[in-house]
Amino acid sequence: MSRQLDLLDQLVASADRALRTVASVPAAARPYPAAAAEAPELSVTERAEAAALMRVNHVGEVCAQALYEAQALGTPDPRLREAFAEAARDEIDHLAWTARRIGELGGRTSLLNPLWYAGAFAIGLVAARMGDRMSLGFMAETERQVEQHLQGHLERLPVADTASRAVVDQMQADEVRHGQAALDLGGAELPLPARLAMRIAAKLMTTTAHYV
């Protein structure tokens, strides 16, 4: 009975975090990386492109919250549960920072955030069902691909947009750290077909989120 209550408590807490992720802007625990950046002079086209790129990054952070939530629920190891929770706390900062930057650029977050969250949560549960080593490997590969994705955004953002660049730079550094932490905890390298499938799914998501 106690175990069932513990699981129920976890599910209620998980549902609460999901609602807060998709329906509100969380508060960041760390300072905003772009606070010291000068307000850039951007054209209408540059602002729209920067806002779209930051919307894609915001969607990525929505998905990260869902993935880590599901993976934390799926592991029986308290040590790994805390590792997923710790990474999620950094991603909450990213979620807040990208939302703030989108607002500064006059843009909006994705209309499909509830769908992105639900899909990522399901994927996280599947990863967790594969065992802790594969789940950690999934985390490491996800962070590796996100790091590369953010590098691409640094190359596409307007040169003058130092504010967005500061946010993306810090996000990229955090993702590298998360990926290495997953490997250090024993993450296994995913087979090539799984890595390719992740890339295809990420491409579809980012292309859609750029516009919707």
C-alpha cells in the first residue's frame, strides 16, 4: 500500500510539473545570461528569424523536461533519479531564458507545446524501460545532438544578436556537461539505427517548431 501511495505521489507531482512546463513561465535559478548584453539593433527580418530559432530552442527545453521526468519515474535507482532531476533543474533555467528572449524579440512560444511534451514523455518512458544503462545512453546521445543543434543556431543567429547568443552559449555548455555526466554514470552508446531515428525525429520537430 505504501509503495502504491509513493507511486501515486510521484505521478501527481509529475502531472503538476507538466502543467507548469507547458502553461507557465518558470523562474530561473541562475542569472539570465543576456542580462549584460546590449540591446541589439536588428531588422524586422532578423528579429523574426532570431525569435523562430529561440522558439525551437524553447521547444527543446519543453521536451527535455518531459524526457527527464519520464526517465526519473522509470528508474528504480535513487541515484539516477536525482541525476535526471538535477539535469532537469538546469533545463528549467533554459526554459525560462528562452521564453524571456522570445518575448524580448516580440515572438511567441510554440502552439504545440502540450503535444511536444506528451511525445517526449512517451519517448522517455520507452528509454527508461530499456534499462538504466540504455536510458543514460539515450540522455547522452540527446545532449550530444542538442549541442550540435545549438552550434547550428549560433551560426544562424544574426551577428548583432549578442543577447540570444549569450543564452545559447550557456545552454550549449550545460548540455555538454549533462551528456558527460550521463556517460560517467554508465550510459551505453546507442546503436546506429536508434541514433539516426533520433536525428530524424529531432529534424521534424525543429522544422515544425520554427513556424508553429
